[in-house]
Amino acid sequence: MQSKKENYFDWVYQVVREIPVGRVCSYGAIAHYLGLKSGARMVGYAMNAAHALADVPAHRVVNRQGLLTGKHHFPTPTTMQSRLEAEGVLVENDRVVDFESRFWNPEEELNT
């Protein structure tokens, strides 16, 4: 039997797997979409645990301002930026350039 935490993480991972290449989403947007009261912080915990899962693109999840706040949980401090840039996402000073146009909102994209 899975714990609540494992189920929660699985829900988060399902949403993160839907984020298209070249787009980013925020911790809070994922939490809001899932209707989870524990919010962005718990999504962050799920992302921290996802780095060993090759099928979860954790590098596409940033904070609400487009900052790469999770970069320290990757193998190197530049891995997150490198992965985003490989997908065509420009990053300057640990922030996604054109965040608004790169933002993928699960509320809009998964409810259509």
C-alpha cells in the first residue's frame, strides 16, 4: 500500500510529465491544479525526490517568478539551466527569460 506522500508525489509527477519541451511551470500552479492544500512547498519536495526518475522533467518546474530555485538539487548547480537551454529556454541570472510566454498552465492546458 502506498503512503499519502507517495500518492501525492505520483500526482505531481503525472502533471510534470505533461509539461511540453521548451515550456516551464511553477510549483504553485501544479499545486493549484491538483487542488492540494499543502501547496507549492510539497510540490517542491516531490521535485526534490524526482531527480532519480528519468521520465520526470523536474528541470521544467520553477518558482512563480521563473527562478531556478531547485537548481541545487540537480547533479551540478548548472544542470537545470543546461537542460532548459537544450530545450530552447533562455535563462539569465537563474531566471527564465520571457517567463510569461514560456509558462505552461495546467489549469488551461489539461482542462481543455
